[in-house]
Amino acid sequence: MAAPFKILINNPCNEKWLSMQGDQSGRFCSSCQKSVTDFTRFSDSDLKLWFAKNENTGCGRFNPDQINRLINTKSSLSLLRLKPGLIAASLLAFLSFPKLANAVNKSHHTYQTDAKKFRVDKKVLPSEKKLITIKGRVIDSDENLPLAGGSVRVKGTTIATVADKEGNFELKVDKNDFKNNLVLEFTAVGFESRSFKVNLKKTETITVTLRMKYAILGGFGVIKTPNLLHRITSMLNC
């Protein structure tokens, strides 16, 4: 179990990300002659796994909300360890109530009622839905790359979806609920939100670009701050 940690950047780099050459890690900075890893799309779990396998110093590109805060991803207990205990406890609880157990095996009588005795009102069917599909793609405006996981929502409704790994999305809406236009709201972690007006008379695929809020470049350091559970675990392993 990895200890909670903080990512610090004491001296941010002034080099421009897009002016750097691409490499396997992200980009190569000619100023400091180092590879710069792009962490901007990493979740807390991704960061935890990366720093567990790599050094705690280097150069990186981060979102502002990724640095100077405690990153602590709680690891849940394995279901394989919990299942036998849960099954045994459930069985014991069931058998401890004999009346309840016997009741399960009892059959219940069913009765048929005369439909003529009851008045059944006919339901008024709603107007036929005119479903249309809105297709599109969400990309990063700086690097022209797909934004996987970006949220797409029809403004003022609960109709929403998430862009796939290629940045593509689809939404089905009832044209009766709107006039000729609707507004889509796009959000993604580390990017500025954006609203986009869609003409429902057209069926063309739309492309929406989102701009990154701003990223911080520089040499980073990681400070681990073990909590009480990690301290106890370390003492037991001594």
C-alpha cells in the first residue's frame, strides 16, 4: 500500500510545451536536456501507480490541481477475501431464523379477479417521439488530440454522455422537447468548459475543441506523508 504523497514544483519552467519535440514520455526539453512527462490527464490512481514504479524526481507537465495537495487513493479490500466471510455470515443469519426459512418454502394461494367488476381507464398515449442522434467529437485545442472522458450534456436537462477513447460521443434527443436548436455543455478535467449551439435541422457530425486552463511545467519532487495506517503497517513489517 503506497503512502499518501504531494507533488511539488519549486521552479516552474518557462519553456513552451508545444515547442518541445515529442518523445516516448511526452516531450523533450532542449533547455534542460530532459524528457518531460505529461501528467495532465492522469487521475490520482494513475499518479499513484506511476510514482510507485518510477523515480520521485524529474520533469513534468501538471494541472494546477495536481500539485501542492495530498494525493491519497484508498485501496479497497479484495472481494475474493470478503466473499467467503459474507456468504458464511449470510447463511448463519438465515438459518438463525427458522420461521423465516420455513416461510420461504410455503406456497401462497393466488386469486383471479373478475375484470368486469373493475373499470379500467384507457391511458392517453403521448405524442410519438421524434428521436434524433447528435454525433460529435471532442478534441484538445492545443495538440488536436481526442479528449477521452469529456462530459457532454444537453443544457437544462439530464441528458448526458461521456466521450470515448477517441473523443467521439453520441446523444439521442426527442425533437419534440426542443425547437430547432439546443445547447450542449462540454466539460473535462483541466480544461475550460464550453457551450456549443446545435442546429437540429442539420445532421452533420460536430467537432468541439476545448482549451486547457493552463499547465505547469518544471522539475518536480515528491514528498511522502505516511498516515497512521501506513506507520502501523511499517512497524509490523519490521
